[in-house]
Amino acid sequence: MSPRPADPVIRLLRDLKDDEWTVRQDAVDRISHLSDPGQLQELLDHLTREKWYVREAAAAGIRANRHESTGPVMMKALSCEDGVIRNAAASALGTMKYREAERVLARAASDPDCRLRKTARTSLELIRN
């Protein structure tokens, strides 16, 4: 077994690609508990260079993230190129009821991606109710 990298984001990315499903699931869970905005931003920056299945797995963790401290990074993620990541960020913003995101979610509600439009509208409802 190789030594684990010290950088938590690099370790997350490595674990998301592991052959063992329990390791991958643990990485998704760790993403959902990220409270450091810098680490979340670093993860998002790395994800642009990853294969679709790694981005999909990371998106599951992002959707489940409830830490308001990551709100500004989630708002920024709404403008990334990957629709899966944008959708996950919109979902997280709604679930955490992040009021500062109302304006960007309103813009996302008219995005060309129908999944993002629906998620943004749902998130706006969650925030406003």
C-alpha cells in the first residue's frame, strides 16, 4: 500500500479513483463535510481536469455539503463549464438556504441547461420558504 498524500484535496481526488467502492464512497462523504472554502475551491479547480466519473462522484459530495462557509465558492461554481458541478452547487446552495445566492440562482434559473434551471428554481424556493 502506498503512503497517503498529505494534501487533503489530492487525497480526495486519489480516493475518488480508487478501485475499492468503500474508499470512493468515503471520499464523497469527506467532500460533503468540507468546511474550508479554500479546499473546496482547490477541489473544483482540479475537477476540471478529471474524467466524468470522478466529477460525478465529487458532485454527489458537493450536493450534500451543508457548510455555509462554502457558500461563496458554491456561488462561483455556478459559472463553471461542467453542468454536473453547476447543478450540484445550485442544489447545495438551496439546501443550506444560502440567502446571498438568490441573485445568482435567479440567473441560473434561466440557464440553457434544463437540469440547472430546475435545480436553481427549487433552490430558490428552499431559500425563500
